[in-house]
Amino acid sequence: MTNTVSRLDWLTVYGVQLEVVERGRGRSIVVLHGEDGLDPAAPFLDLLAAHGRVVAPSHPGFGHSPDAETIDTIDDLAYLYLDLLAGQDLREVSLIGFSLGGWIAAEMAVKSTDRLARLILVAPVGIKVGNRESRDIPDIFALPSQEVARLQYHDPTRAVVDYTVLSNDALTVLARDREATALYGWEPYFHNPKLRQRLHRINVPTLLLWGASDRFITHSYYGAAYRDAIPGARLEVIERAGHFPHREQPAAFVKRVRKFLAEGRQT
């Protein structure tokens, strides 16, 4: 049986401190969380760790990672994580990004895939699909929380938070996650106008995963546009899941990931 390593640790990348969850052994699986932050107790992390060494940092400003004066855009984060891969000498990496983290992963891949073996984008934001007058992505800062939950979850009750039972630390993390999301995703809102035209530069096998019940950005419209812009990419849909399929259907999510990674090992 594989001896699983599980710890909460810290990395420093050119002066930027990152809180990092590490689990498992074997090939590197780097996980970039979305605007919902990183929950070290999330079941999908343990499930993924059965198939490799999971390295999951909290972006600067999220979780307990300090703010960084030099990091205030998605582009900055992309270069930060390329530096992390190089500094840790991680090679043949399977890179997984969720929503905002998928945007970061895509920006990394259009810059360099030298250290990547596979790319998995889970309901990524980051591109503009409609015309300049249309809004592709609903405004999570303007809509009522109940409406955001309806758009993002197959089962909106999963988004309900009882703030009265949370510790001060947990409340602080939630506030920091929301503030950091606004920092990185506000202007322009959740996209880089030039990213879509650069996605053709991605030259590693790419899987797009989407929840069938995602009404926030739909697989049939937004997901298809991402798929069509990345050479050879394929799009798969997970039933009974919304914008965060790794949270609502962790076993089904990791099953798709495991299959995709196995294809890489066979070639």
C-alpha cells in the first residue's frame, strides 16, 4: 500500500509565501483552487492523492497565504506558479485548475508547457465569448447569494454557510478569499480579453471538465468555446454537479481525472 504523506506546509517563491497542502507520492499533480478557496479537508484531495503527489497552494491573499505586493493580477499568478514548478524542479506535471484557478492554469500553459504533461481545466473562467455588450459571466458581487448558489450548484443547499458556528480563523479565511477574488477577477471581470486568441499555443493534452448543472458558465456555450480554442482538447460533463464538480461529485470528478492521467502513461 502507498504510504500517503499529508501535511500543511509553506513554500517561498521569490519572496512570495504560499500556504501549501501536500498529499500522496508519485507524479506531481498541481492543483490551483478557484474563487471558493482551498479546503484542506475536501475529499477530492485525498482521492487525487491516491494517483500522485498533490501540491495545492493557496494563492496570495487566499487562505492563510499573505498578500504579496508584487502579485495583483492573474498574469502575476501565472508567472508565480511557473516559477514554483521550476524552483521545485517539478516535471511532467499534471496541472488542474478550477474556475479562477483554471484561468490561471490556462495563462500558464499559453506561456510555457515545458514542465507540463497534462492540463485539466475545470469550468475555467478567463475568456470572453460573447460580444462587448454581453456579459458572459454573472456578477457574483452584485447578485444575492441565493441566486449565485442557484447558478453555481446542482444542489444550492451545499452553498449554505452557518456563520455562527465558524471559528474566527474560518471567518477570516472566507473574508480574505472574497477580497482576493475581487482583486484578481474584477477588472476586467473574470477574463483576459486576449487569452482566447492565445489558447492555440497550448500543446499538451487538455481535458475540460464541467458540471452538467453549471448555470454560471455553461458547458454548451462557454465550455465549447474553450474546447474549440485549444488544439485537441476535449470536453466532458459530470452529472449532478454544478460549477464546482470536485465539491459536489468528488468521486466522479477524480474518476475522470484518473482516466485522463492513465491515458498519458500509456503513450
